[in-house]
Amino acid sequence: MTTTAPPQTTLTRAQIETTIAALQPVQRVMVRLLLLPYLDPPAEDIAFMARERSEPNMRAGLKQGGRSQVAHDKISGLPKDWIIAVENKVRQFQTQLRGQLTRLNLLADFLTDYLAGLQQEITATEQLLASECEIGSESLEDLRAQAKLSPLTYALKKLAARADKEEIEEADYLRERLSLEFQGRLRQRDRFKKRLNLILLERQASILSSLSDEFLAEIWCIAVGPITNRRVKAVQAYVNALASTLKSSLDAASFAAAVNAGIGPKLAGGSKNEGIGSKPLAAEPIPPITPKPCEHSEGGTKSLTAKLRSLAIYELGEDEEVKMWPRTVPCLNCLTVVRVAQLESGIIGRALDEVVAQVKTRSAFPRKETPATAPVEAPASQDKTAIEVEELLRPFIGDDAGQVGAKSW
């Protein structure tokens, strides 16, 4: 007999906020801090935490020789600087958490769309190899098998030089050019698939995590011991209240899992605990984070922006891409630029026929222009043609086209 699991009920944001508002003050404040990326603690929560600044070494506004002037100003009977200190801590950690989620969401969206477009590039190249070059399925399999080991950078430079010197026929050039591009795209797809999988894992861990007890104590300005005890009780009360809202009880295993998640082990780096399941709020838009200016551009902002746009439309060579990617991933500004370039380029959602036409144009045999003046100007025309050939192959050669000993794709 087959048992069917009961359908999962999706909580709305209104239900979650109503449930939290009905908790006791200490529990309410704790749960909102655990869901800090999604919820803004109201003024009463800030005042509640400021009121508990009981330890002398944690009190704001105390200086040697007496109290500061700011402490003389009161808000609801509390020193103003105590409230400001809590507000600043809440804002600091909330900005960090929201910035992290914004960055991961942006990366996941970019990589998902990038791989979809990359698959179209591969399919289009494969079609042209079969139709224009009459390459069979066995030869395509050989190209796939050799893609990881093929010295693409050197082969593309050599092909460009042969075309410039007219040492290769048009049909042979097209076959070699498309074969190298096919292998380059396969390698690119493998790299970006691994990157997407890592980002999805990191995002899932981030969504299901919350601040550690040490950070909660820093915001609340009390000792870590009481924070741990309050976390346990708050999560228990929150889970029970949610079950009551859904009018269904949790079995022992589910209840234990929810509570343990609220006091779970620290994640890598010791900065977070496994969270209380904030996924129901993940669908709600996170307030936009203003990207900060980049500080890692070696060739200037314009050069960096141009490379990021080339990356978005599959025109950045592998050598340059591999160097840029580790610096691009943690930078919200760079990710914003590359995502905007991707959305504005029309790359997403292209028809396959359009991609085929673009690949065919890009891989066409470079033809030299017939000199319109005296033969004396022929060398300049040849130099220009060589430059044009190099520019056509730049997405696969990279920016180090003049370095024969450069690393391969």
C-alpha cells in the first residue's frame, strides 16, 4: 500500500508576522532578530533591547570622568544613545545579511540565464558543424571527449595566422573554427554549471541560517548565556504558534528538527547558526542594496565595465574570464553591471535560428579587402586584415592574443 504525504501548507508573510506579534516580548524580539534579513524590528523592539543594557561595560554614552552629554537626552525614559547604539547594530547586521542574499540571488539568476543562452550557442554550433561541414555524430563525440584537453588558445591563434596568410581553404577554416568554438563552449558550460551549483548551495545555506548567539548578544548588548536560553524558548513558542495558525500539530520529529534548527551548530566561519526556517519569507522582495564602487579594477572603471559586458554576452576569453570571476563574485557592483548588461543585450530568450545566424557570421572565413589605391598601400591593408581576424577570435583567444606562450583556454 502506497502512503501519500500530506500536502505542505505555505505560510504567508501576514500569517508569520501575526504569529510573531502574538508572542511574548522577549520571544518576539528574538524571532525577529533570527529573521533579520526579512523583517525590520520596530521601535518597540529596539527600545526593549536598549532597556536591557544592564552590563556597565556594554552601556553606550559612558566615558571616563562621567556621562556624555548625549546620555542626558531621553527617549521614553531611556538614554538616547542607548537606543541609537542598538539601532546601529541592527542596521549593520541587517545590511550585511540582506547584501549577502541580494548578491546570491543576483548570481543565481545571472548564471541560470547564462547557461540557457550558452546551451543555445552549443546547439547552434553543433547544427552548423553537421549542416555546413558535414561532421557526423562520431566526430562530434570525439570533439566532446577532447574538449577538456584541447589547447584552444594556441589553435585559434594558429588558425587566425593561417587564414591571414591564405594557407587554408574556406571549408577547412570553417570546420576548424566551428570545432574549436564548439569545444570552447562545452568547457565554458562545465565551468558555469559548477559555479551555479555552488551558488545554489550557498544560497540555501544562507536562507536557512541566522545570526550566531555571539552576534545576537552584540546587538542586544547582553551576555551570550541568556541569549542561548532565549533562543531555545523563542523558537519553541514560535513553532507551536505556527502549528496553531495552520490548525495542525507537528509530530515529535518535525518539532525537534525545528527547535534544533533554532539552536543549531555554527556554520563555517562561526558567524551563523542554522536558522529557524525563514524560507517562507524568501519570496518577499528584499529592500534594494546600493552597490559600493569597485576597488579591484586594474585598468580603470571603464575597462572593467567593458570586460563585464563582454562576459555577459559570451565575448570574453577564458583566460580573462577565469582571472576576473573570483573578483566578480563577491562584488555586488560588478554583479549588478553584468546582470544589467545581460538583460539589456537581448541574449536571453533568443530564437535558435537567430543564434545560428550569429554563430555563422562570427565564424565566417575572413576575407581581405581589395586595395583601392596603389600597391604601395597593400601591407597596411594586410595588417588591418590581421587585426580584424584577431578581433573576431578574441572571445575565444582572450586579451593576450599577442602572447604565444599564454595559458590555453
